[in-house]
Amino acid sequence: MDEIGIKPLPSLRTINRILCKNDLTHRRTGKYIPKGTPYPKLLAESPNQVHQADFIGPLYLKGPIRFYSLNIVDIATGRCGIQPINSRKSQNTIDSLWSIWWRLGIPQHLQVDNELVFYGSNRHPRGMSAFIRLCLHHDVELWFIPAREPWRNGVVEKFNEHYRQKFFNKVHITSNEQLLSEALNFESKHNNEYRYSKLKGKTPMKSLEERKWKLKFPSFKQAPMLPLNKPDKGRYHFVRLIKSDLCLSIFSERFYMPSDLMYEYVIATVDVKEQKLKVFHNNIIVEEFNYTL
């Protein structure tokens, strides 16, 4: 309503009176107790502690021009990074991730889903995609959420809807050049003007400024060119639900778990230096496998 010049009605006092009249102002009492199987959620208390990333698309401009958008959200501050690309080939994906890091900074943890573009190949599940290698080379721990559970990446998924409604469905775009320009404008507007209740009414950039947190950025603007060397250290992780078959699925490979882990979430960590796959449940290691990369 602000964007089209309409002053919101009714007033806040009227809204408050209506809520009170209908007995809708009571807060929940007592501690919230989650239902179901406990999920090992990442803590995101500091800027760039955790980013969530997702590709949206393919989308189509007039012409037609086909493109994807890599969308990333910093969980602690709500800052977003948007980078449209024509295809999700490895070099394009590396370029887009690098461009967002140049603007947002490099995170400690990056959470993604199980799309092929992120992990590389079913035929060579231990080959480490260019995406994984780039993260490991810059001390970023990559986290793959459980398969077919997109709500585990809920912040960026919600942002994708915001992106569709407020940007793609609203702005008239006819060329790739205009697409990039408008995407960066939308990113800047979101980070500097949108206010969030979880930030106590602050904008993402205001939240970042108040925290006075020192961010880590790439040392050069040009993204690394492929092929990337295989890293010799670092870790990346998989969160998986162990079902009745007791199988831990890591891309196209399966590892069998103890029966007491049935219907429990575990974290499977690939330790590149040790060439091991370590499985944790409630922060306790329960299995370990040789994992030659």
C-alpha cells in the first residue's frame, strides 16, 4: 500500500480496539513444546553465521528469455542476495554465488536442498561438485537438508514467494541487462527499506549496523574459474531422517544405521581431511565409515 501511495486504514488504535474487543490479544502462556521428531536446526544468532540458498526457476521474460535466480538470505539479519543467471552450469553457479558473497559476505554455514546443481553427480557422489569445492576452499560448511522436506529451508522459500510477488510479477522486464539491474535494485530496496517483526521493526541493514559485526568478504571480485582443485580439508553435512529401512542416503549411496535410530534425524558429516563419514545423533557420534574422496 505504501508503494502505490495509499495510506493504510484503519488506524493502529482502531486495529487495537478491534483485537481487544474480540479477545485476540492474549499471548501463549508457558513454554512451547514442539511435536514430532526433534530436528537438528542450525543456530543463527550472528550475521553470516547461517545463510539459506535456493534456486528459483526456470522463469521466463518476454521474448521469451529463460533464466534462474539464485536467492540467498542471511538468517540473523534478513539480508538477501539475488543473482539471475541464464543457466545453472557449474561456472555460472560459481559466478552467481561469488557475486552474492561479494555483496553479503561469506557465511560460516550455507544451507541448501538436494538439487543436482549443488552436489554434482549421482554417478560420482564423492566427486565434490564445484559448488562444494568453492565452499570448502573458503571455510564454509555446507548443509544439505533432508530430501523432500523443503520447509527446512523455510526462510529462503518464503523469500522466494516475496521475490515472485514483489519483483518478478510486478516489474516489466524485457532483457537480461534490465533483469540484472532491476534484481540488484530490488535487493537493495529489500535490505534497506523492508522492516521485519523478528528484527523488532528494523530493516536488515539497520540490524546489521547495530550488531557491529565484522564480515568476511572475498579477497578479489572475479569468481574463480573452473576446474577448482579438490580441497584437502573442511567438512560438509547432511541432515537425514532414518526411516524403517534404516538407510542413510547420501546422494546415490546408502549406509545402514542401528535400529534404535529408526525415525530419528541424524547429521552425517563428511570430514575431508580424515576421509571419513561420521554420523551424529544428539551430538553423539553413532557410526563412522571410511569415505574416500
